[in-house]
Amino acid sequence: MTMSPALNTWEDEGGGVPPSPALKGTVAQVEWAERIQRAVGAEFDRVEAAFRSVALKQGAAKRADTEAILALLAEKRVAVMSIDSAGAFIRDWQDIGDQVRNLISSDPRFEAIRGNRATRQQRRESLLETGRSG
């Protein structure tokens, strides 16, 4: 399975989250934000595991799309885990819900991947129709 350069770099570094910067805030805020960071990290892990599981079952083109999504996910993870304000982390991430999924799906690169996938599907359907009528 071929991986993107960003994903290879992430894997080469052990696949772990880079150490978070020292959070700034009151002692209570920092403790609270650190608990939330652990939960957010676990959610990123869960989403990553789901995409990896799907990638193992896909053909080359779809797997390449999924690998691109995994690279995007790794990039978003670094950005989120690099937030150094305990208050901002608490405000933005205390209710995780489907924030990780929304973070990915709202990225224009994700939309491009979906668009490419839809175009390939239309092309396949068109070829099938051409084959049936010919």
C-alpha cells in the first residue's frame, strides 16, 4: 500500500501525536484541557482506525483516496493538538461529538477527493451504458 509523503513522515515518527505545547491557562484550565486532549486524541485514533480498516478492503483508486484522507486527518490532528491555549481547547473541543469528522469533511481537499470519486463513478457508469447499447 502506497502512502502519501505526509503520512509516511507521520509513520516514520512513530505514528504518535507530537508532544503538545505547554498549555497556557490556569492550573484548573490546563488540567481540564489535558483531559480533553486525551479524549480528542482517542477520537482521532478511532477515526483513523476506521479509515484504515476501509482502506484494506479497497481497490487501488479508492485506497489512494482514503490514504489522502488519512494524510488530511493527520494534518488536522497536528493542528488541533498544537492549540496552546487551555481555554481555547476547552471551548472548542469539550463536546467532541463528530467534530473530527466535520473537520475533515469541511476541508476543500476532502470535497475534491469526493468529487474525483464521483467523476470516476460516472465514467464507469457511462462505459457500462455504452457497452450495453453497443
